[in-house]
Amino acid sequence: MLATLRRDTPCELAIRSAVHRLGLRYRVDWPLPGTRRRADLSFIGAKVAVFVDGCFWHACPIHATWPKANAAWWRRKIFANVARDRDTDSRLRKAGWKLLRFWEHEHPERAARSVARVVRRRLHRVLASGSPTAAK
């Protein structure tokens, strides 16, 4: 586990790079309001948080693997990660944020286009209303 990166994983870097090429600017590893948790990419004005979840650590329904050694401990660890993800999602939604989650195996360009579409739509609403809380 020591070799596991908390941020700047190859899939995260690929999505960040693709989003940047689309002309969007964002915060990296930004602490989310009211929590000790952090989003991989955050668009503060649009209130959009992007998470790039690793298949192993977040129990991907397609690629999840379950270690045989110390299996019970690993299952608890991974299921706790998933539960924390759902809790984070719930807290952010209640605070008016839009969440986007991508698996590490998803195509970075496709993910970036999804991010850009959502961020631009929410920013357009904010600008049209003149209110930063209109991004809901």
C-alpha cells in the first residue's frame, strides 16, 4: 500500500490533461467543504467535483479483484472505501455540488468531454442568473 499513489495516478493525470486541453481550469486535490475529503479535480465556481476511482480500491464492478491473503481485512477496507464514496456523494449533493465519478479504465478523452459538458452547463447557469448558488 505504500507504493499506491493518493493523487497524480496515471489515469487521473490523463483525464486532467484532457480536461486542460479542452480549455478548462480546475483545482487539484482540493479539500471539499465540510469534509476532510478531497476531489481529484474541483471546479469551484461551477460546484463540480470529479473523482477518478481505482478499480481495485473502489470495487469496480468489472475489474475488481479480491486478494486471497488476509481476505476479510481487504474486503472490509474496500467496502469502507465504497461506503465513504457514497457518503461523500451524499454530502456534496446536499451542498449543491454536482459529482462526476470515473473508473480508472474509462477513456480519458470521453471522461474529459463529460466533465467539460457539465462544467460549462453549470457555469452558464451561474452567469445567466448572476448568482453563484444557481449552479444547482
